Amino acid sequence: MRNFYGVELDTPFMLGTAQYPSPQILTDAFTRSRASVATVSLRREASSDKAGQYFWQLIQNLNVKVLPNTAGCHSVKEAVTTAHMAREIFSTNWIKLEVIGEEDTLHPDVFALVEATRILIEDGFDVFPYTTEDLVVADRLVNLGCKVLMPWGAPIGSGMGLNNVFGLRALRAHFPDIAMVIDAGIGLPSQATQAMELGMDAILLNTAVAKAGDPAQMAEAFACAIYAGQLAEAACPMLPRDMASPSTPVLGKGFLE
Amino acid sequence: MKQIHVNSEQVNCESLNLAELLNELGYAGAIVATAVNGQFVAQTNRQQLVIKTGDQVEVLAPMQGG
């Protein structure tokens, strides 16, 4: 597994912390997921409401690496300011950089993403850019210093899986040394397996676990599926072919006509 | 007395600087990050950040995210 800005993860599973029915279910899901990374965010907090303080204590107890995001940001300035605030609170240079360009699909604004990436890398951040499978955008991000790319599988929260397998395969092939994380769109464990079989280095998901009927069990299912895909990719899968090829040897077959 | 906005809520305060303001509003000891008028203000700079009437203050804390 490629590393993430010098950090080797125990498992290639990054799990979001939003939308769980309760803090206890979130904790159970993380335990059974064996996820190495938890994604977190920043929101306004009233002085009378200690929700953020309790949440942070809960995350610290999970004993995982924290990846703050800039979710909900729509401009370079907003994303850069949020990243600085996140770095101070979470004491990490890691930032999952999201700059949203379109509301219905939550399509990343890749132009703003590139500009925000430039600013943040100059400021010493380790940027995890939430992007598309666009090769040219990826090239710009890598040239700016990104050592990780986070292409979407499908729109955030859609659960559609990998909408453009060809594009993701091309991205993987073009940047063999860059750690790559499928971020967003994964709905089923089988889709996570598929992504890992493509040679991705990790999967980041949230809704598919948090919104399952049994989030903890689904978290474990994803852990198994991601591991299966990782093992399969490392085992060098056979190449598909158009014509049939008998697996049982023909040589020595009895003449029974 | 100064009139400012904290997280979009109108607030009247007497604090001279951002560090005092956080104490006045009950954030003492809380893990929060701050911005004033859209600019990040690091914890180490809160004492130097003078609060003026009309300032827009943002106080953010850790929250769930995907």
C-alpha cells in the first residue's frame, strides 16, 4: 500500500463520522470497521452547547488518525480559512480539501480546488483533494505537490458506486506513485472491492455505513470487502478474454462417442 | 458597549480583544477555532485582535464529517 504523506495506515479504510443514529453506534461501527482514519469537520458552536467538545472527546477515544475536511465550502477563501481553523483544532497538516461547485451533484469545483491546493501546500498542508477522475486536473494537483488524490466514485451520498471505471483505471495508470483514495459514492461493499481491485490505496465512505440498518455490521462488511479487493489486486488478477477457455484439461479425456 | 455578530447572532460585548470576548461569551477552555471578518485568527493571536463594533466573529468546534 502506498503511504499517505509518509504515513502508513494499518488498514486502507477511512470512515466518516456523520449521520450515525447515536454516538455509541458510531463507536461500534469504528470498532468493527478497523478503520485507520476518521473524517471530521468544523461547525459553529454556541457557548451553551458543548456538542463539539463531547464529539471531539469521542473521536479521540477511537484511537484513529483524524482527517479534517472542508465540506460545504464553495470558494477558495472559505476552504483555505476552514483548513487553517481545522489545522489548529485537530493539530494535523492533513486536510481533505472539498470545494463544491454544483449543489445537486456536489460536483467539485476543480478550478477552485487547484487554486486552494496551491495556497494550502505553500502553507505546509498535506492536501487530500476531493476531485473527479479528470486526468488534467489530477496532473495539476500532482504538479502542485499533492501526494494523494481522492477521486469520487459517484456523487457524495449517492451510493451509485464507480460511475466511470474507465476513467478511474486511466487515472490509476497515469499516476502509479500517487496514493489514491476513492472518496464518495460508494454504497455497497462489492463496490469497495471493485475500487480496490482497480489498484486504489484506500476507500473513504460514510453514508453507506451510517445509513445502513445496522451500521456496525455494515462497517465490518466493508472492512472485509476492502481487504478482499486489496488481496485480489496484490494477487495479480487474470485478464478477461472474449472467448471461452476450458479450465478442465482436455488432454486425456476419454473417447466416449 | 460594542455591537458585533458571533456566529451570525447579534451580541453586545465589552471585551477589548478576541481572547477576552471568548471568555465573556463562555468559551473559556473550549476547543474552538476563530475567524474575524472572514480571516482566521490563530489562538496565539487572539489577545492582539482588537474587537470593534460591526465585527463578524466565527467560533467553530469539532463536528461530525464525511
